Amino acid sequence: MGDTLPAPHERTDEYVDFPGAAVPASTKISFTGGEISPTDPIPCYRALRSSGEPHAGAEVPHPIGKELAVKMHEKMVKLQVMDLIFYEAQRQGRFSFYMTSNGEEATVIGSAAALDPNDQIFAQYREQGALLWRGYSLQQMANQCFGNAMDPGKGRQMPVHYGSAELRFHTISSPLGTQLPHAVGAGYVLKLERSSQVAVAYFGDGAASEGDFHAAMNFAATLGVPVLFVCRNNGWAISTPAHEQYRGDGIAGRGPAYGIPTVRVDGADALAVYNAVLEARKTALEMHCPVLIECMSYRSGHHSTSDDSSRYRTADEIRSWKVRDPVVRFQSWMTHQGWWDEDQEQALRQAARREVLEAIDRAEEMPPPPLSEMFTDVYDSMPWNLKEQEEEVIAHAKDNPNDMPPRMPIKGA
């Protein structure tokens, strides 16, 4: 709009010319947005039909070749198989908690494939696929969920709260939205360093109702930070449906209000997500700004193993969305391209199942971290009062071995 205004010294009463706004004036009371004056919704970009056939005339500035397509599909299948078996293992009481990515595999893998390996990821808790893409092993994931001695977090985090400094994946935090301002801070550092990397913040539509979301968006916009805000709008914030969470045009409608370039994409279309995120990353670096990407999807599974979504969603609703499996959609596209067949699919799924089961069995056999690890990593040099507490706990454990968890060592090496 600023391009249509005359220079400041030429403006007259036809314009509102204050520090907070420089726009054409109006002699009429007019409201914008909401039901009074609805605005056109932001369209949703997609490249593939639900059947997997390419959309005629779809803009695909970054075509995916066979090698990349096969890798993306393999990771989505592995993620899907891992989620199923890990979920069942939790239900068997083998570890305490789990969350799946059912229905959102294309959003996570499609976006992760479009990022540079050195981009900093700040995830919520359904982005384990981004770690798989970057090389985190199923064994490492199993170790974290069991909280055993090989868990990098030393058993201190809830399951699925992964982290890897080596893979630029910042450790997940349970409270909603806290990763968003952190991502902006990291992005600001990248800007000051004149880096060619971006920060990436994943979050759900429910987290977009948190104050941290709005603070992060405003800081990112005003500071011109290269951060990608990737929203997985899966329709449900635990048991709260989208229509009870917000008014207006979804999450994407908030981007322009903050002055942030925004795109809405079909989150069940891996080809579309890949292209949208690549373009968003390019925009963030070239224009020195944040970008908001709203990936429209559906959470096919329960919110977590602590949730029973059948209490607030109908069976027909869940069934109707499960048949729109984003992994099957991408597989169908690969089949149309002549790159994949059913024999390859069955072999891939069987191999993934074996690998996941072996990882769980090995993780379960490992002992927990030593009791003494409760006191490490808090201070560079342990203060006297914490040292005193450690000695007291260790003495109690030696005197009362039945109070100790099975196989837990008292002190580390």
C-alpha cells in the first residue's frame, strides 16, 4: 500500500500520516475482517490430488527426482511403523508415554527435506520425523523413550522429548509455545552472523493460542529475523476443535497482520509441502524476514497415550480421514511416476518393523542411568549443598536397596 502514497512532503488531508500509520484517509466508518466485512481466505497450495495424481497445471518450482522421492517415502514409512509399534509398546506398559505423527507424516518429512541440515530446528512434539530425516536412529529414539543409560537426556525427560545438538534439533519442552521465542532468538543470532541458515519453529494450531506465539511473531517481524514458523493445523488441540480455538482465517490469516509473508499448504501433500518450505526458506533469506507456513492436516491418532479421542470425535470422522493417508498419497504419486511398486512397499514395511522391534528390545535390556546422575549437569562445579544431598541419597540407596529401581546403578563411572 505504501507504494501508492505520495512522498511525505506532498501528503495532504487525503491521507492519515502518523508514525503508526500512513494510509489513505476515509470519511466513512468501515470495518475490515470478521463477519462484518469478511476477507477472502488464503488459498491452500497443493500439487497432488488425493489419489496421488499430479494436479494439472500445478506450480512445482522444485521438482522431486526419484532418489529424493524414495528417501522421503522411506522415512515416512519408517516414521509410520515406528509410531505404531512404539504406541503399542507404551500400551503394554514398557515405557510411560508416547505421541504419534499419524496423519501428519507428509508435513514433517516434506518440510524437513526442504531444510538445510544446518538450519536450527525448534520442535513441538510431533516432529520426530525431522530427526529421522537428519539421521537420528530408531535405536536412539527407543533409548530416549525408555530413558535408559544410553539416553542423551539421562532419563530426565519424558518420552518423545528428543534433542540432538549434533543434528541442530533443540530439545523438546512440554509447555506449549516456549520454543517459538527461542527460535526467534536463534534466528536473530543467525542474522547478526550473516549466516545462510534459518531457524525453524514447528508448532500446532493449539500452540498458536499461546501468548508466546504472538510475541514470537511480532519480534520476528520487527527484527527481520530469518525464521520459518511451520504450523501443523491438524484440526484439534487435544479435545478442542479448531472452530472453538479461533475466529478468522485459520492461523495463516495472522501472518499478514504481523507483516509476515504467509503461505497455506496441503499438509498431506509431501510434494506441496516440500516446495512451499523451499520457497519460504528462500524468501526468509533473501528478504531478511520471517515466513509463516500453515500446513493443513488431520491428527488421525489420539493426542497422546493419555488421550482417548473417541470421547470427542466420531468414529466416522476418524475413519474418513484415515483413508486419506498422506503416505499412501505420496506412494501413489511415486507409482504414477514408475518409481515404486507394491513389492517394494511390502519389503520396506517389513524391514522397518524388524528394525523398530529390535531397537525396542535392545533399549529395554539396557539399565537405567545411575542414581548419581540426578545431581549432575546442573552446575559446572557442584555446590556444597547439592553435594550434601547427593551423599545423603546415595547413602540411603545403599542402606535400602529395595527402594532402588531394578538394575539402576548407584553411581556412574
